[in-house]
Amino acid sequence: VKDAELEYWHGKWLEMIRMAYKYIEKKPDRFIQLPWVFFNTENSNGFKRLWSWVQKDSRRRLIQKGDNTLYRCQSKYESNLKKSPSKRRPIGEVREECRRAIARFDRKELNELWKEFLRRQDLYRAKKWYDKNLEAPGSRKIPALTMYKTCIEFLSYHGQEIQDKFNRFVSNKTKP
């Protein structure tokens, strides 16, 4: 091992020893080889084998971290929307911040879950705006066609499927 990498590998070896300790701690009657056999680099069933454990554990932690980031971003986005307009951060800013945080994990399914979350949130907001406008007093009411076009334009970012869902919502509202 090169001198520059010594600290990194020392940390990895300590992590591997901790994993072996946890393995034995769970069931004390488990067998572990004598130290000079266990740490021998030629022994494929000793310390050398722990490296695959470390790699699996790292992948599992990374996946968990990505899932936690997605959950935190969803919570951050929702809590930002619940704040009064004067205290709220710009929605686009929060979206971009969360998109970057999720993109760091380079997992397609996380990105898709985030986009689906935004589609649901935006559809909910458009329905809420439309309902609020229908209930508004006459002087504050926006013409229905203008409100409809505004909502459709707002949802156009997400594609035709979301617009169709909104259209079904509107058609159910206008039925006698």
C-alpha cells in the first residue's frame, strides 16, 4: 500500500475488524481462525473474505442514504409549501436543490420517484387552485376558462397524462 493511501486502507481494515467482531458478538459460539491464520493474505476464508462484506455493506448503506435523501426532499418540499407565502422559499429553488441532492446517487429509480412525487404534488395544487377559484366571491373570481388554461399550462411540464387527469377532475366538477 502506498503511503498516500495508508490512512484510507487503515480505516477500511479497522472497519473489517469491527465487522468480524460484530459477526462473533451475535453468536459467541462461532468459530474464528487464529490471528496468524485469519490475517494471512493467502487465506481466502479469513480477513481477505471480509472485503466482500465491506463492499456489500457499503452498497446497502448507499442505497439507504439515497432513500433517506428522497424522503427528506419530499418532506422539505411539502413543509415549504405549507409555509405562508412570505416565509416560503421559491418552489423552483427547492425543487432544484432536491433534484441535485437526489441526482448525486445516480439511481434512476430515485429520480423517477422524485418526478412522480412532483407530478402528484402539482396535480394536487392545480386541483386546489381550481376549487378555490370556484368558491371565490364574484369579484375575486378568475374566469373559468382562464383558470383552466393556467392550470393546464402549469401541468404541461409533466406531460399529457397529468393534464388528462386534471381534465377528468374538471369535467367531474362541471357535471350537474
